[in-house]
Amino acid sequence: MVRWLDAHPYSVQQIFQRLREAGFDGGYTIVRDYVSRIRPPRREAFLKLAFAAGETAQIDWGEYGSIAVGSTRRRLSFFVMVLCYSRMMYLEFTVSQTMEHFLACHEHAFAAFHGCPRKVMVDNLKSAVLQRLIGQAPVFNPRYLDAARHWGVDIVACNVRKANEKGRVENGVGYVKKNLLNGLELPEFSAINPAARVWLDTIANVRIHGETHRRPVDLFAEEQPQLKPLNPSAYDVARIVTVRASSQFRVALDTNHYSVPARYAHTRVTLKAWPDRVCIYHNNLLIARHVRSYDRHQDIEDPEHPKALLAQRRSAREQRLMLRFLSLGPHAQAYYEGLEQRRTNARQHMRKIIALSEIYGVEAVARALEDGLTFHAFSCEYIANILEMKARPLPEPGALHLIRHQDLLDIELAQPDLSRYGPEQPYDES
């Protein structure tokens, strides 16, 4: 058995199988205990890495449960950057680890440090390293390389399964979980980054560090002048996608829908997503801008976007309404002109008169309009009154009853006195 172990790094199970083939009838536990005595577990030894001031920063993502965002909950992530010389830490919480958040966290960290290190050391994150094979150079994400050139930093990837090479940030991630997040009440996402800044300023960066035995903020005062100056132009961290606006003039991003002006419905547009905003372009022209929502299944609309469509539809309705009114008879045009001259709300009177035509009929309304025009009476109330009066049934005339009483039939009338008209004049034939 000893010879086997010296020749090859066999597992206990492999040794047990070989012994059984050789006629051993003992149990697995006896073999395991024996192997552990003659071959104690190997413990790796690591070199202590030293970094000059301003030389290197290490970065990593951490995760800690979920947090409320609007009406939903999202995974809580946090980005940590640690300057290797001073152990000065930058911390930012997000609800996503997509490329725009990854790059924005770098921008914010460099701004907080008022400078950039010469190198950034990363683990094999997909945002940074697309492929890493043992014995071969890493294949970096081209977007990350472009940002690094903008900042003037070099990217250094850790070896595969060698997290110890970025132990400073690994320890920082654990420190955030144990010291800040452990037992912390998290009501909603908007409250956590302000709390993180207070924690950095009052605890993390002013404690006596266990390795350096000095406060990170004091060592940072020595390291900061060695950092490279910031690029005066911020890097455009936005994620860019080409999408087609829907018939409801909306574009989709992360289960949410954002509006564009109604005339761009069914049009291909360019969407740029920053961590804090969403901008939409058509032929390089900015057509919409929204605050980015991290809630789910929300509809975000700019009140200005549907106005043109609403005005167009309102105009079409008004045109259809006018055509219906003009179809009420030859006097409808003149009557509408009179309404506009005498009434401030001519359209409202016109709608009511059209409604009356559905009740009393077009011909009755046409006659009422003619009457109203004759008497210069311009209002829907007057037309309604005419229609109501003409539609009201008249009482049937009663039968003629002749008086048959004898005393009334025998009345004698006196002869009229014609003397008041003067003497009768002779007729002159000439």
C-alpha cells in the first residue's frame, strides 16, 4: 500500500478497491484510517504578496440574500474595491451584476479615491474574463478592455482556482458580510448605499487593520498621490441594444416597458441603459428618457408621448362629428355657424343636437333647425324644446253638441237702430 501511495496520488477508495482485488476482506474505514496516518493531508503554503502604493486594486462581487425594490424583491449584490497597499475600501450595493453596473462601480470607486491604480486584479468574472484555460492567457471581455484603456489601467486576472491571489478583496467581502450586513435591517434598497457610505467613513476605513496595524485612511494619505489622475471624461458605461417599439409605442427592458413618442410605434430604436436611467434614440436623436426602474412588470410612460396620438384621434372624432351634423339637413351648416357666433361651447351643443336626431329622427331635427334659424334661436335646448312640443300628442276634439233648450231657442233680438249712421244719401248715377 505504501508503495502504491508513493507512486500515485490514489484516493482511499482506489486503494480499497485494489486491496479487495488482492484478497483483502477488511472494511473501508480501516483502510481510510491507515491511509490518513501514513499520508497526512497536504496544506498549501502561499507566498505573502506585497504591493507598492498606487500599484494595484482588487475587485470582487458579493451577494447577500434579497431586498425589497418597489413591489418585488431582488437579489442584493455588492461591489468591493480594495487598494492593496493601504487597504482603503470602496463599497457599492446594486441589484444587478450586469456590465453597466460593473463598469459604473469602477467609475464611482475611482472617483471616491480621486485617482486610478496602475493595475486592477480580478477573479474570473464573466464581466471581465470570457475564457480562462490553464496554461493559456485569459480572454478578457472587450468592453472591459475598452474601459480599462479609457481609465489607463491594466487588467490582471487571477490564476484558475487561486482566490488567495486576491485575498485582500476576498477578506473585504467577508468583512462586509460580518460587520455591516450581519443583523442589519434592510427595509428597502434605497436606504442601503447611504448606510454603506457611513459605515466606510466611521468603521471600515478608520479601524486598525489586522495586517498593517494602521488605519486604512492614514495609509491612503500616503498612497493617494501615487494614483494615476482620473480621465477628465467619464466612460460611457451604458448597455446598448437595438429594439423595436411595440404598437403601444413601448420598448422592453428587464420585464419593464418604457414609452417613446407615439409616432415611433413599430420603429427600430436604440436603447441605452445606464444603472440610473434609460435613454432611447432614433437615428442618433434622443427621443425618450426615463428613470430606470428595478421593480418588475412596470409600465413607465412619459405623459408627453401619447399627446400627438390623442390629438390626432381627437381631430378625427371632431371631423366625423361635423360630418354627422352637416348630414342633418340643408340648414345645418348655417345653424352651426350661428352656434359658433353665439355660444362658447358650440361643439357641446352640436353633440347634443346629434343625440336628439337619434331620438326624434333626422327629418324632425332638420325641421327644428330650420325653425331655429328662422327665429335666430341657437342652442340645443331650443331644438329640444321644439322637438318635444311637436312630438307631444294633441287632445282629440270633442263632438259638437247643439243646444236644444226651448227657452234658449225662442230668444227674440231687438231691431238694430240705424239712425246713428245718418240719413240715407241719394245715389248719383252721374
